[in-house]
Amino acid sequence: MFDKKTIQRLQQKKTPYYYYDTALLKKTLDLVSEESRRYGYHVHYAFKANANPGIISHIRAAGLGADCVSGNEVKCAYEHGFDPSKIVFAGVGKSDEEINYALDQAIFCFNCESTHELKVIDELAAAKGKRASVALRINPNVDAHTHKYITTGLEENKFGINPYEFDEVIALLKSLSHIRLIGLHFHIGSQITDLSPFRQLCLKVNEINAWFFQRGYDLPVINVGGGVGVNYREPDKEAIIDFAAYFKVFNDFMELRAGQQLHFELGRAIVAQCGSLISKVLYIKNGINTNFAILDAGMTELIRPALYQAYHKVENLTSASHEQLKYDVVGPICESSDCFGKAIDLPLTQRGDLIAIRSAGAYGEVMASRYNLRDEVRSYFGE
């Protein structure tokens, strides 16, 4: 990803900043479009992964829809030219203001997470003389075998409607005249690198889809969310995930009826590998047991290692040394958790070396903060 010419350009920028490889992003989008189109699938980009205007302009140009989990994400998608008929609004805590904005824009669908939410949307739609299209976010109780903070499809998670509530939901829907049920929505978690949970999801979706059909609901939309993971340890080896294998799982195991559409909500899989956090070494602090490389980037720019204990590959882009040492790579923030990785093998590192923290295109810039009154993070694009 970083040839000599690119590194020279990166050295001219004031660190820390996010660098996005536009060529890789375009290749990824081309493959997503090609492989999903093979089966007639619909893909919405998950705005929560990265809402950088430069990123989403490429995604809109590729023809993807938008998966939003806040009113401001819906607004961002609409204002950046996404077709409202391709905008989906999910999330367990939609405010009245957010719902009203989405109703005014006539978005494609609300993914509803509770019976109480259905009542609120019906009431707000009635006040506007509108009818809202909704999909039921179903909790399929499928274990994604991923980090506990990013598992969303188990009964103990806050997300979705549980199967034991289905009869109550059906009875309620019959009383709501400003709701149009168009589909079922599922999402079992994020950073799933083994495709077997998706096979399990397909089987569970088939059961639930059949249950609703038997009760008179021939729903046109099935939305299976996203969650497919990326290779954080070897980003250059797997810069683009195997979308062919991913979509083939659903083609092989989903039992869709004639006319039913299958929708996906992909975020990390599209943007993670195209982004890197670029930083410089401020200080080297050598100890008896531990060597520290102290960077000018910290958890304010990339919180995932502190929040999830997430791994990101750390590379020294400018050291010419053949000697290797282990470093704890840390940031300047006044928190002990401000650490990108411990005992990382790097070439002999010194003040001023340029450091790349890889696979940071998803849940990096979008989660940045100004804690410690840090400067707002910058971003740059390159081919």
C-alpha cells in the first residue's frame, strides 16, 4: 500500500491524520457491486463505519444505498445525494425528531426494534398523514462468535424483537393504520471472519420468513444486515475480502420466494482496509523490560484498541534499520488505556519516524474525539 513515492507525499503532511487509498476503495466497491449484482442483491452502506464526505461520495457514485442509525446519518445520506428510496433507518433509540425528518424525506424503510417503536412511528406518521414502511428487526439468537461488544443477535442483546413476541407484534400491526410492514431485518454482529454463522442465520431467517408467510404476510424485503470481517493482521494479503464467497452463502442457503428482495448492510468490509492512521514518533522511552514508542496520535484518533482491545497492524514507514526491537506503541493521551499495541516488533525506531496504523478506515475517524482538547483529526486521499 505504501510505496516510496506515497511515503514521500505522506511525510509532507502534518500528523496525525487519516490517509485513504481511493484506488483500493474503488476496487472494493466495483467487486461489491459485481458480486451482489450476480444474484440481484441490494447493498446499503453502513454510514456508522465512516461518514467522511470523500468516502461517501465514492459510495454514492457506486450506486449503493445507505444504512443509517441516527437522524444525522439519514440527513447526511440525503444531503449527499443518496436516493431516499435506498435509505434505511435502523437503531434502537430513534427520537421523534429523527423519525419525523425521515418521514419527511420518504425514506425506503424504518428497521423497527420494538413494539413500542412501532406505536410511536404509527402515531408520528398519522400526524403527517403519511404511511411509514417498516421492517421488523428480529433477534434470531444466532451466536456470531465475535467480541462481546459487537455481538448483536443474541437474546441478551438490546437489539431486536424476540420470537416469543411475534404473536403480540402481529396483533399490534393489525391496529396500526399508518404502518406498512414490508420486511424482516436481521443483524447478528460485526467482524465475523468465519462464514458459518451466516449459514446459521440463513436457516433461522428461512424459518421466520415462513412463519410470517403462513400468517398472511408475504413480505417483499429480507434484510440480513452485514458483519463480515476483515483481515486486520495481514491487510495487504487480503486488502479486499472474498465477496464472492460471502454472497454465495446466502444464495446457497436462503429460501426466498418469488419476488422477495435480499438486502445487505455492509460497512467495515467496504472501507476498513482503504484507511490508515498516519502518525509520527514523538519520543522513544527505553526501559529494562519495556521500550515505548510515543506517537502524536492517540485514542482520540483511533479508540478501537482502547475500547475493544482491537488489533491493528502498526508499521514504521521510514526506518531503514535492519535491527528489530519490541515496542509498546502508545499515544499522548492522559489515560493508561491509550495504547495501540504491546510488544510490537518494529525496526529500530526513533523520533520523527512515520508510523502507519493500518485497517483504520472503519470505526476510526468517525469515532474520533477531542478529549484532552485535541485538534480535530484531518484526512487526505491518494490514488
